[in-house]
Amino acid sequence: MERKFISVLLAWMELPGLAFAVWMLICFYAPVGGYPNGKVREACTSMIPCHGSSPQLLPKHTITVNGTEFKPGDSIEVHLSGPVFEGFFIQARDAEHLESPALGSFMLADRRASQLLTCGRTKNSAVSHTSKAKKQHIKVYWIAPGDAPKRVQFLATVVKKYRTFWVKIPGPIVSQPNALSPATPLHATSEAVATSHPVSYLSKPFNASSCGRTKFCIRNPSNCDPESASCFFLSFQQEGSSVFIEMSGPSEGYLAFALSHDQWMGDDDAYLCVGEDHHVHTVTAYLKGRSPPVLDSENALEDVSWRLADGLLQCSFRRSIHLPAHKGRFNLNASYYIFLADGEASEGGVIHKHQQQPLITSGMYNVTGLPQDIGGSRSPRLIKAHGALMFIAWITTVSIGVIVARFFKPVWSYSFLFGKEMWFQVHRMLMLTTVMLTGISFVLPFIYRGGWSQQAGFHPYLGCTVMALAIFQALMAGFRPSRHAPRRQLFNWFHWSTGTAARILAGNSDLKSLGITGPSSAQVLGDFWFCIL
């Protein structure tokens, strides 16, 4: 039985291409789930469909109600209407705390088109579609709970098609008697609010002549000219109780900056200028982890202007230093790390993840304080060192070590170094160097982040797996049976398969950290490992 098993393993070793294909399938297979049946409980909190793309910016659908006031136990008729759509998700939430759980319960008007869902501990607290059949209008009834807050706002996510959807479309705010009047008008949408302030066209590009004197400026490259097609520029100028902001960069998609309490994405105050159909929309958003930006239902920006010319996207706007009525907007008279990012935007203003690391200031700055003219870095030194060491280890030393073991064994079989065959000593030295470099590189991100990162995706998990495989490979090599031992063939297979798995995972992680993803990463890895295997 043991011989039969070993023969099967040896057969696999003779088919490295097949084994490699299996590993590639494991590494790159990423299921994408949709919810054509409307069972979207996983999205109860965020209301974001798991469709693998960013939401549209300007809603085309509206929510209306048949009344503006309610008392506990009252029924309010809620309508969702607009251009043809396939899916929807409706909730009612505390208007003062839109991140809070869903409130109240719903009743259906048409059980063929809609269904009740339970979000959290509240039964029937949300409504969704029953199928992907096309629809233009949905009617439901909301029953106010006994412990309802003073003001309640209706929110809806609408899916036109798989990758075209709008998240948390703001609906009307209904209030209990004697409650304060709503901060937003009835039937308001983000489109209506965003265009409530006049928008003008910039007649000329920005200039940096006042940087460090009356303006706080961030430029990349340092001291670049905002009129240059390669200059990213962000400036802040205090004018009384408000700050005038200018943003410019080589992008036809979007530019964005964010104020953050640390150097990592998450819980940040963001501002986006998005190009769409030869126009630029300026919106505010809140960054929650690495999820797509959560757009605000109210726009706190004034004096909005924009310009698209010569490959540059430029926008300017004004906002008050203090915005107590706008949740998620930071006060501008405090110190923050500042992020500056750019990326692509597709039809409908859908923004996509930035292809390069955002520019991040090296320290925390108060943009209303002493005017300065600073730069930033798209990668901290520790992270650069981490990437460089991993690249050297898993693209250079380990590859040379594999080549030596595979092709130089017959050439150096009669050459010896320190009492062992030359090829083996070189191979062992290179592999131990790989383990040492991986160990050093493995520690650097933990030093930089001060612990485990909850927002770095699957990259840390790949890194831990590679580190574990590298250590296991080294320990296994220490117990290598003699050349003619009966279990030597079994050792050879495990040695090869563990090393191959580690190389594929490390290569995949390296490419994704360099921004090479999707089919292109599979092609690069495939070409590289085909040469090695």
C-alpha cells in the first residue's frame, strides 16, 4: 500500500504543470456572490451588495412617504420609484445616527415583488426583492415602534444591474410631534443636495505661489507646478470661519483626499471630485475600513468649481471649519494625517479602487495653522523594506536555489564544498537565506502597525502562511532521510510540494502588493513559474 501511494506521488512530481495549475486555481479562485432572491441579510449593516464593484454616486431613484409625522404604532406608506431596476433593500433608521440598526417593522403591499427580512433583533425590519425581475415602483408600509427616536429617515439600496447600484439613497425624514424640524427637506436625494449650491467652471489652473505663505499645500513630487501634467496638488487656505480647498492631479477618473487620525484607511473624513461625462461632481464621504466610500446624504460644500483640461482634473470648494450638524465631518482646526488618492471612474460615476498607494503625509498637520509647503510618501520606509526583502527572497534567491537543485545537480555532482556536494551546499545556502529574509520581512509590518492589521485584507494571511511554510520546509530539510532510505521518495515529494506552494503564495502576494491583480497577475505568475518548473 505504501509503495502504491509513493508511486502516485511520484507521478504527480512528473506532472509539475498539473500541480501548478491546481495551485493557481486555489490561489486565484475568488467566488463572487449575488443575491437574485433578495436574501441580503449579510448587507443589513452596510446595505452594500457583495457585487465586487463600487456604488454609483448620484442616485436616480427616489423614496417618498404619505406623511411627515408619526406616533408609535402609526403606519406610513413608503414608495420607491425610478428607472427600471432589479433589486432593492429598504430600511428605516434613526436620522441622527444613520449607522444605527434598522428601526420598526414593515408590511408588504405586493408579496410577489417584495419580501420581509429580519435585520439584527428586529423582525421584519427590512424589505428586499424576491427576484431579479425588472421593476420601477415598490410600495410597502412601515410600522413605527414604541421606542422610536424623534426623527426617522428611510434609506434604500437599488441595483439596476449586477455592477450598477446605488447604496443608502437618502429618503425623507419623518418626525414625531413636537420634534425639531428635519435637517434635510422631504424627498431629498444626494443628487438634489449636491446641486443645491451653485457650481462654476474654473477658467485657469491653480498656482502654488502662495504655498507656505497663506496656503497650506501638499505637492507630489515636491515643489511641483499644479499646471504640470504630473503634479498632484492639494491646498488649504483659511478665510474667516471657513477653509477654501483646491485639489488637482493627472486623472480623468477621480481625485480624493481624506483626513485621518492615523496612517491607515478607516474612520476617515473624505472628499471626492469625480469626473463623469466631461463634468466633475464633488461629494463628501466617510471611509469605513477598506470598503467603498459611504457617500453623505447632505453636502456641506460651497463655492464648488471644477476644470477638466490637458489631462488634469481640478476642483475647488469651501467648507466651514466646524460642522456639528454633519456627522462624519471633522473639525478643520485639529491635526490629522492627510491622504491624497486618485483612480478610475466608469460610466455613471462609479469609482474604482486606486491603482497606486495613496500619498500620505509623514506627520499630523493642522491645515488652519501655520501655512506650510510639504510633500508625502506613497509607501513608508518599513513597508518598502518589507516589500524589497520579500521580492529578493521569493523572486531571486529561492528561484536561483530551485534552478541549482534542478539543473546543476549532474554538473556539480563531483564537486564538493565543506564535505558536501557543491550543488547541495549552494542550494541550502540560498534557501536558508530565503528563510532569513522572509523572517526579517515578516516582522517589519508588525513593527509599523504596532500589531495585527484588521484592515489589510488577505495579504497578512498569505504572509503568515508563507512564513509557516518556509519554517516547515527548513525543519523538514533537517530530517531528510539518506539517499537510499525507503522514505526518501516520500520526503522528496513533500519537500517539492511545500516549496512550490510557498513560492506560488509568495509570488501571488508580491504581485498583488505591486498592484498587479486579476488575469494579468495570473499571466505573470504563469509565465514565471513555467520557466522555473
